[in-house]
Amino acid sequence: MSELSSTMYSRRNPANSGRRISAVEITGSPARSFRDWAIDHAADFR
């Protein structure tokens, strides 16, 4: 998770500000690598 997302979450939920949140908890699926994302979106940049 990005630092910005963590900061935004902690501002909205001060009681949970020390808690680390996984990508799965936020998005519902595991984080993908940049390589996988780039392969899936290559056509968008052509």
C-alpha cells in the first residue's frame, strides 16, 4: 500500500492509524506486479 493511502486512511480513522492494511483488505485482491499490469494494459498505450 502506498504511503499516501495509509496517511489518508489514518486521517479518516484515527483509532486505526497505527494499523497496517494489506492490499487485499483494501481492494479485495492481492497486489499485482508492475510487469503484470503493464502486460495487461499495453494496448492502452499503443
